[in-house]
Amino acid sequence: MKAIFVTGGKQYYVSEGDTIFVEKLNVEPGETVEFTDVLMVGETVGTPNVDGAKVVCTALKNGKSKKIVVFKYHPKKKYRKTQGHRQPYTKLEVKKIVG
């Protein structure tokens, strides 16, 4: 069974057994997380959410993604600025889709 759910302002299309990376959640590895903002389950589409549907996941780990380099400069003005950014994430495994 497949489902679309919302977390961290993004939509994820998953099926049971999938491993996904989402915006960092305040959970410890091994904990269970339930998402109730489910937009679609199988062929059932909700307006805006499907009633009684939920996606049950297990948190595998919290971490940071690879560093990206942000470089800004203005030509002929001696302005150069370098910044780095590492986005935090939570790795989840989808255990069950109810709906």
C-alpha cells in the first residue's frame, strides 16, 4: 500500500518498508513516530486529509547532510563571502500504513 503524508512542510510518497530522510524531528533513534496528515492512501484521496489514516514510522538516526558551500561576491567591489551549511535530518523507516 502507498501513501502521501506531510511533515516539515514537504510531502512524501511512501510504501511500507521504505527508508526516507525528513526534516529533523525531536525523537530518539528507535522511537515510533505517527503521522496523521495523510493526503492519500492507496486510491483514496482526502480533502484535505484522509480520515482515520496514519503512517507509522520508526526513527533510525538523526544526523546532518553533506556540507554545501555558499559563495557570494560582487564583481569589482572587493566583496567576497563564503558560508557553509549542513541541514539536519531524521532517517525514518516506514513500518505500517493504516487507512
